[in-house]
Amino acid sequence: MLKNITVYHYKPAEVWGKAVDFLVNRIRLNHNMSIKTLILLSGGSAVNLYRDLGAFIEKNDLDPKFLTFAQVDERYQPESGRDINANNIKETGLWKICDEKKISYHLISQRESFTDSIDGYNAILESLFRMTYKLAVLGVGADGHTAGLLPGSEKKWNKKLFVTGYENNGEYKKRISVTPKTIGLLDQVFVVANGVEKKEALTNLVKGKKKGKWDEFPAGIIALVPNINLFTDQRII
């Protein structure tokens, strides 16, 4: 088992709430210590966390200079605008609350060309990673992907930049995502993943299996982070 990972097992209905509790406790702790904190947010099932996260921010008097949000990844499809992570997060009310509280958040552009969106967001993250504490909310797919990093495409996404973009044969043809470099610079990560279909992938992560085989198992990149917190309904033995 990885020495830098802690696994929290809960009933399926409890996982999301418990993960939010841990996340807001970290936000509160860092805020009380005046630590500037960057939080990268994934889309997908992780969106289940953000309504409660927004409720916490709304109810608490946080100094906006100590908290910033940004995206982990995005499905680039400006023509259809269908199932975009930024919009899915918006529907939870989080961005509206951030606007009201004057808390900064940074989205991956759908208004520019694919190349310009990649380059623009890379410049944003390069600047944001000067903040003192960096953490991310990540998921793990049954296929072993994390963020926008898909199996079989490592040559396209393993770049010496903060952000990369590439075309693929999946449901979302163009993806923009943080890179292994970015994940490796995080101080902490919250991984939230439910469902028996994800047990094998989570076991591979927790036990350090397929170590270094990022093309086959991109979620293995998470092992680079010194403080990993996994919240799941699956018992990893």
C-alpha cells in the first residue's frame, strides 16, 4: 500500500458528504493560518461535492485573497457546448457564490481556438501555482483515467507544461487537462470514487500496482502527490 495515501470507507450515500467535510476543514485550516490556497476542481461525478462546498463558502466569512479555484480539465466543444465541466459545476451554484463572495475562479476557455485555449490556461496555471498550497479534487475512472488523461494517449498528454490538450477517439474528441507535472506539484489530493466497477482501478492505485505504467493506468500519477485522501464505498484490501 502507498505510504502517502489514506483510505476512507463509507456507505455509498455518505461518501460525498464526508469528502466535503474533509475538504472544507482543509479550507478552514488554511484560511485561519492565512495560507493562500489553490483548489483544482474536476468534473464528472466529483460535481456531487460542489453544492455543499458552495454552501460552506456562502455561510462563512472567508477572505477571498486566500482562496482560488480553477479547473482540472475540460471537454473542449465550443460548437455544441454539451456536457462541459465548467457548466456542470456552474449548475451546482458554486460559481455564483464565488462571484458573490469575490472569490476568484478560472475556467478553461471555450471562446478561443483549441490551441489558444490550451496556451491561455497553461499561462494561468503557471501563475496560480505560485500560491502556497495546491490541492485538487480528482476522480478515477474504471478504465484507470484521471483528470483528462486517458489510457493509451500518454505521448499526447505527458508534457513538460502545466496544461496540455489533445484529440482522441473517445466520446469527447478534444480534451484540455492538467499534466503529470501539475499533479506532481500538488500538496494534497482528494480522490472521490464510488461503485464496484472502480474497485480494480482503486486497488491498483492504493497498492501501487502498475507503478510508472502511466499509458496503461494514468491514475497512477496520483501517487506523486505527498498527501492522498481517497473516499470510496469500496473496501480496498
